[in-house]
Amino acid sequence: MSRFRKYDGGDPLAPPVDLAEALDAIGQDVMAGYSPERAMREFLRRGGTDQAGLDELARRVAERRREILQRNDLDGTMREVKELLDKAVLAERGQLARDITLDDGDRAFRELMLDNLPSSTPAAVAELSSYDWQSSEAREAYEEIKDLLGRELLDQRFAGMKEALEGATEEDRQAVQEMLSDLNDLLEKHAGEGVTDEEFRDFMDKHGDFFPDDPQDMEELLDSLAQRAAAAQRMLNSMTPEQRQELMELSQQAFGSPQLMEQLSRMDANLQALRPGEDWSGSEGFEGDQGLGLGDGTGALQDLAQLDALADQLAQSHHGARMDDVDLDALAGQLGPEAAVAAKTLQELERALRDSGYLKRGSDGELRLSPKAMRQLGKALLRDVAERMSGRSGARETRTTGLAGEPSGATRRWEFGSTEPWDVPRTITNAVLRDGGASPVRIQVDDIEVVETEARTQAAVALLVDTSFSMAMDGRWVPMKRTALALHQLVRSRFRGDDIQLIAFGRHAQVMEIEELTALDARWDKGTNLHHGLLLANRFFRKHPNAQPVLLVVTDGEPTAHLEPDGEVWFSYPPHPLTIAHSVRELDAAARLGAQTTFFRLGEDPGLARFIDSMARRVDGRMVSPELDDLGAAVVGSYLGSRGPASSYREHFGDWYGGGRGFWV
């Protein structure tokens, strides 16, 4: 047996949501100091390249709300009543003028009565309630006023009643009165000893036709009735005092008696007592000229309340908010199916981010980027770095297999035990020259040449990143983190034999894991303790005596702090000679350990440039001054340059390294 359900929107052939863009955006915000939870919220608010975000949906909700208020007014029923009244009076005057059988005195009395009707529409309707109409057309128009008022008042509390009771008979009106009486009895009993399921079912069996939404229990019935009644009250609150007074006076003429209004007032009081949490006191400022009847006006107030609820759901501002809180049916009803599909995609995206392992919750209950997410983000950053490097010379990304060493560009004769790959063109050339061009070509051992390689050494990489006040103040915080993550990913994925240590130095220095550095908030303490950072780097180098030390320092300021023998930090600005001396001493120690040193200078301060240049020259190192966008490429390029000959580097990454970017050095 097959079961079908309502289609919930979206392209059934669309691929699963792509997390790459979301993860990249979240990673950037995390590196800027956001928590992963907030970063995820920010992405959902902004949306993706081809995906509307929460802000866009909220804007459309606000626009829809504004449109309702600016287009409509609440005097539609009053206008319709006045039109019917004018129609009745005009028809009656015509009948009086044409009827030659009517007594002249009676005609004059009737004309005088019509001439002196009150200017107030409700008062005029009330005064004509006992008038003996001579015109059948006028009588029908006047009776339509009473019928319209009754249907509008019912439509305020029960959506669809205006159309359902059009042309209703007296028997139909009695059925409505009986339903209202039974409903009020049910509400009052529920407020007292309570209503049993059997009593509720009996009521629905008898009057269920009046409730097309088919409530399943007493609570659902109360919710539906109270929401509509509260909207009707807000509509009344939104009217001018004159409009409210006129409506209250006209209501007494509904169906030709005040009984309907009495039952409705009783119902409103019961609902307000049972559902005090509904908005019974609110109001709206309608500014348009399209008149709404009582039922349509109440529906508009309900729409406004629904739009307010959607705005709150889309704001995701309360603790524990989730995209699953968004009412997709309400969103589709107000903004159309496309908006619901966009929200549903955001729901799936949030769910995928939480369930895919990219975010993990720590022992403190806070979300964090998982190692899986860090790897994915690192790959994206590394890919961006490679594109920046190769794009300068028109090169493309190259994938190579794991050779035993770096090709030197030369070849040599094969010897027993050689494991290098053959140089095929040279080998075949040797065979052809030896045989004088005979066919077929026969290769002998003496013809074989292999690619000459240089042994690849293990490297111990210390990346020192400045985390002082100026880095955060001048917008260098995120590029620094992106650089660290890209280099970390490169070492961990492509050069697994190398070791890397990340050292952050501000007022003091500390070794950090990549996850810790990525999530590090901007630090506002003053101080650039390069001395402490170099101490930690040298300790790292000494732990790897068989590896080639590589020292990479990213900074935007001269050393202004150093570590005293007792572990206290000495800070002085301008830089104190003692601080410079301590820093130089540790830099010399790194040079004695054989470290290949590169300084990456951020900023345009000439004094800083002279100082770092002298530091680099002292240890036969280099100073690089990249733009912020190129910092990652510069650091990665320097590391790759330390892994082998410059020619090998150029083969993979073009002309960036070794003079291609003149402003670097």
C-alpha cells in the first residue's frame, strides 16, 4: 500500500548541501575571534553565493509586513455599510416620488424623516430599524446591512464565516446562535471543572462544520479561537476612537438583534481568561486606502502576528535557537514556496554542520572546530596559497608522486643499486646513437640514464607569529592565522617527515596547537617578546638534532619585551637596548644551530624595515615584506624553498620564489 504526503519543496534532484563554502566562511570568522557557534550563525544569516540567508528572508518578512500596513485601512465594513445605506435611501426616495397611490401627508412625513437622518451611519441605521420601507429594493439593501454586520462579526472570530453564511436563512442564523451558546458553555466548563474528551467530541460532532481546521482536542480548539479573537481585539485597538464607536453601535444591528454581539462578547471574555498570554492589547498603524472588512482586517492582524513570529524565528536570537524553529508552512504562506525552500536548505545546512563532525562540543559545552574541520579549512587555504603562487606565472597546480629526493635537473649513467626513475628520452637517444639508427631500437644496460636527485632532508620548522596589540589593531590578525593554518596543513599533508611548531609571541610567548591558535581571540596587551619566542624555537630545534632547522618569523614591530632570568617579562617602549641584546643573542643561537631564517615584515615603518633587515643579514637570512593578502604565499614559499633547490620550487610554483616578486626583499 502506497502512502503519499505533501511535497515539502526543493529540487528533488538537487545534490546534498555543499559544506565547503560554509566551512570556509565559518573558519574565517573563527580566526577573526568568533566562536564556532556564532560563526555558524553568521553564515546562516549571510547565506552563500547562491543561497539566501536569514537576513534576506527577514528583510522580505519586514517588507511584507510594511506592505500590509501601507496598503490597507480598517474601515472597509463601514464603507460597505454606508454604500448600502445610501443605496436604500436613494431607492426609497425614488419609490416615494413615483408612488401616486401614497397619501401626500404620509409621503411628506417619510421624506422629512429621510431628510433628517443623522449624519452618523450607525445612528442612521439604528433610526431606520423600525422604518416601513415602501421600496422592496430599499428594504433588501437595508436587510443586507444587518446580514453583512452579522457575517462580518462572525468572520472576525471564525475565518470564512462571511462567505459561508452569505444568503443564510433564519434557520442558519439560529444554528449559529446555538453553536455560540454551546461553545460558551463548553469554555466556561473548561475553565471550571474541565471538559472531558467525550464532551469535546460531542460538541464537535454537533458543530464541527463551523471549524474547518478540525481541532483534535480542547487545547487545539482554544488555541485556534484565542488567536483569532486576540487578532480581532487588536484590530479594534487599531481603529480610531470614532471608528470603534461606530462599530460598537452598528454591532447591535447584526442579524437584526443584539443577541449575536452578546454571545461574541461572552466568548471573547472566556477566551481572554483562558488564554491571557495572547496579545490582547496590541495595535497596528494602518496607513493605506484599501478598506478591509472586519474578517479580512482580523486576518491581516493574524498575518502581522505570524510575520512577527517569523521575524523572531529568523532572528535566531534566543539561547538554543535552531533553524528547525522556523515554521516553513507559515513562511511559504507569507512569502511563497521559494522562501520556504531557502529556509529548508539552511535547516539542512545547519543540521549537516552539526552532524558531519566538523563541529564538536567541548567539555565546557561550547562548540569548536573539529580536527576534521581544521584539515578541510587548511586544504582550502593551502589551495588558495597555491593559486596565488602559481597564478603569477600562469602555472597550474602540479601533483607529483613521492620520489626519494628532489630532481636536480641532471642525469647520470645507471649503476647497480640505483633506484632513481629512468630518463626515457636520454636512454632511447643513447640506444639510437649506438646502433646508428637501426630499427627496432634495442636498449642495453649501458644506454640507461636515470634522473639525478638530491637527498631530501628532514626539517624542523618553527613558525613564530606576532600576537601583539598592533597585529589586532592594524587588521593583521586573520591573515596571520590563515598563514599558520596553511603552512601547518602543508607540512602535515605533503611533508609528513617534517616537524612544525607554532609559537605565538606577544607580551610573552607560548607554543600553541593549530586549533588553539586558530580560535585565539585578539590580544590587546602591548609587547613584542621576540626573545621569548626565539627561546622556545631554539628549544624545539635542539629536540630535533638530525633535522634542518627552519625559522620563520612573522611580525609587525621591533622587540619591546624580553624574558628576565626569574621568568618575569620586561617591557619597554621604545625598545630598550637590553631587549634588543637578548633578542639578538637568541637569534645568534638559532644561527649556530644551522637555522635557515626568514623574517616576514608587516607594515611600512622604515625603522622597522632597517631593524629586521639588519637582523636577517646578521644570520645570513632574508627579510620579506609581503602584502597582507600574500602573506600565506610568502611563508609557504619560503618553507618550500628550504626543502630543496630553488629550481625545484620554481618548477612547481612559478617565479614567485627567488626574485620573481621583487618587492619581497
